[in-house]
Amino acid sequence: IDNILALAGDPPSDGSPATGDFTYASELVDLVRERGTFSVAVAAFPEGHPRSATLEQDRRHLASKLESADFAITQFFFRAEDYLRMRDDLAALGCDRPVLPGIMPMLNPTVIRRFAAMNGAWFPDDLAQRVAGADPDDAARIATEAAAALCEELLAEGVPGLHLYCLNRSAVALGILEALEPAASH
């Protein structure tokens, strides 16, 4: 094992308090650092962590968490400006660790709407309606094109890389990569 993604995890869906050995992912990062020389990543939320009282508090907490991690991977998002604002906020706090944008194609609007609600993320209803109203092949194409467009926008802004959440739908991830090939070669 060379790489560890240290996540606090989602709270119980029934609203009961979370239990376990750690309160925050940063405590897990500290334990991992004590146990070996791993590359350690943490989670970032472009629109702010749902348990943070303010976006400013979230950014300070994320910058602190990144002090002991090597990089972060974001929760999915659908607007480049949310990621770019987070990147700029972290830079203003003196944080220079890479944060990879997490891209989730809109393959199943019902599931992704639920994920977005759980994490306080903006949800593109117009894209969801286009995907839901299409036959399966067209739906996958629409989702792929939308995700590739977001990736292109982010790559043009100099992001350090991309993380694709494909939920076991490798054809869509490959479609995004294929769509990005011309942009990636520049």
C-alpha cells in the first residue's frame, strides 16, 4: 500500500450521531503518518463541507487538514467556479497543496441529486432533466459531454489533474478521456 485516501465518512442517514475512533479525518491522517510513509489524500468540498458553519471556516479547516496531507480530492461539483473559488481561497490562506477536482458524470440523476443534497452541493436540474428524458445511449452521451466540458474548463484553468467518479461505468470515464485527448495534448 502506497496511497491512502483518509476520509471521515458520511454521518448516519438516520440522523444519529456518528461513532468511531475519530471525530475528524485529520486525526486519521495523523495516525497514518505515524504508521508509515504513505502518500495521504484528504477530501475537499468546493462548496463547503456540509457540517461547516461558514465557507470561511471550511476553508481554514481544509487548509489546516492539508498541512499534514499530500493532496486533496474534491467532492463532485458541477460548476467550475466553485472549485476555482476554493482553490483561490486556499491560496490566500497560504495553502499550496494540490487539490484534484472530482468530476461525477450525471449518469443517474436520482442518485446524484440525493448525493448532492447530502453534501450541500448545487445540482443542475436542467442537465438532470436532459439525461432523465433521454434513451440510455443518449443519456450516457449527454452525461459524458457535460462532464468533459467541465473538465476542459478546469484544465484551461491549470488544475493539477482530474479525479473521475464513474460509479463502475468505465465506458463513460473512457468517453470523457477520449473527449479530452485533444485538450490534454496541448
